[in-house]
Amino acid sequence: MLLHILNRSPATSEVYRQALAAMGPDDRLLLIEDGVQGALKGLVGRFGDVRGRLLALEEDLAARGLEPLCDDSVVRVDVEGFVTLTEEARKTVSWF
């Protein structure tokens, strides 16, 4: 499993498309910083079949006041969960 980390909002950047194209069937995509905007109900559809493997950093959702707007299909992880994901991943790829 590769962990892809996206810090750009899909509302303002197209880099998410590159991340999706590079992902394998077992890879996970973690939204951090402004990337957590992709977890919103109106934007989560852009991630298509990554549902179930799409995660968002709780601290970044909270910092932006987006927690109540996060789509239920997005898995929320805290910083400790982020560390665990990096330990489990064979490799991490950052998209910015």
C-alpha cells in the first residue's frame, strides 16, 4: 500500500487528478491542510472510486471549521493515525 498525501483543495487545484491517476487499488489518499476541503459533501464526488480509501486529517478539518461538513464516506484520522498510516505504507507520495 502506498499512502498518497494531498494538501491542495480540489476546488482550486487540479493536482488531485494526478494523485488519483497514480493510485493503485490498495493505495490510500490522505487529505491534509487545504486538501481537507475535498472531504466536503460538495467536493468528495471528485474522488470517485477512492471512497473507503479516502481519509482526512481531523486536526485540519477542525482548524478550518469543516468537521460538520465532512462527508460520511471520508475516514477521519488524527495525527497518531497519520503516523500509523506512514508506518504501514510501503512508501508515501506527497502531492502539492
